[in-house]
Amino acid sequence: RSGQIVEQQLGTPAKYFCYPNGEIDDFNEDIKKLVKDAGYQCALTTVTGRVDLNSDLFALNRIPFTEHVNLPVFAVTVSALFGNIPIWY
């Protein structure tokens, strides 16, 4: 029902789902199937990591940022260097 409310409020289809809390224990294969069957194109988690062509569309990782991230840190984080060099926030 939340997707319908979003669609009504925004006047546009809700295509993407974000799991509440989004941690690895907050969703499983059954939940992913329910999200897919509800018509969503993909689902986002809060699990830190990159997304590539082999990623599960219903368990997409994210790269977290805070308001304190400067441009150089942002650039390295979204580049291919993410995960290969340490980044301090």
C-alpha cells in the first residue's frame, strides 16, 4: 500500500523499493519476491557496497555519504578505487 500512497502523492509511478532499515537481516528471498510481485523494478538496501551488472536487482547495495564528505572523497568513493584504498570520513 505504501507504493500506492507515494504514487498518489507524487503523481508518478513508484518503481523502486527501499527496505525499511535495509540491513541484511531485514529482507530475504521471500520478501524480495513479494517486492518484485508488487511491481517494483528493483529494491535498495543500506548494505554498503558497489552495484555492478551481476548485482541482485532486489538487494542493491549503496555507498553511504554524510554531509561532511568533501569532493575528493566523494570522487574516490564513486570511482573504481572504492574498496581498494582506505577512506576516512
